[in-house]
Amino acid sequence: MKTKFYIIPALLVTSWIVNSCSPFEETQKNQETEKKKSVDSVYIFDEIPPEDSFKFETPVQQSVDVYVVQIGAFSNLGSAKDFAEQSRETLNKDIKVEFNDKKNLYVVWIHPPFQEKGAAESFRNDLKNYEEFKDAWIVTVESKK
């Protein structure tokens, strides 16, 4: 019976020792300590002033309409070149001849193109004073910037 008397207190003491030094509590204490250390060592960057911040955007090609005053259209290159030469002498302007794939014609037009439609219309209206240019018309051309 004396053995039972010694076993019960021994079990109680062992249970108390095991519970007071549990690995869970030790781990939790270590984690709290590490958390506190990491919070103390966190560097917060200074706020960037607005004038130092940049926004990068992908460049987008913008289309810009230009206006061409076309003064003739011919099915063969020789006729287009002859008309262009006569027009240069009459108007004292640079004249271009270009093949238009869509129309399958050689087009003759005033160079350089006009940036504003109003300017192109004004020039075309002035051309109506000449018999050979009375049928001049404006073509809108989309170009890439």
C-alpha cells in the first residue's frame, strides 16, 4: 500500500513538470519574440513626392488624317508624268505621281499634303480658276504619326 502512496505524488509531480515545460508554450514564446524582432527591423520607405513618380505607358501610334488635292488620274504612267510636268509649270508647285493599287490608276496630286481640310478646300477652290484643274478633288489619307 505504501507503493501506491508514492506513485500518486510522483505522477502528480511528473504531470506538473510536463505541463509547465510544454513545447507548445515554448514555441509560442519563441514566435512572439521573433515577431517582435521582425517588427522592430521593418523599414518603411519614405513617401515618394508626386513630381518624382512616373507613369510609363505603351506608346500608341496615332492616326492623323492629311488631305491631298488630287488633280488627275491616268491609266498609263507616261500620260500622268506629262500632266504632272505641265501642272508644275502652271502652278509653280511640287506635283507627285503615284500608283494607286486600289484604283489601278496613276494619280497626280499636289505635294505636300495639307494638314487641315479647310486649307485643302481653299487650294482646290483656287484651282477651279484653271480649266485643266476644274475637276480637282480632295482625298483624305490616314497616315501614322
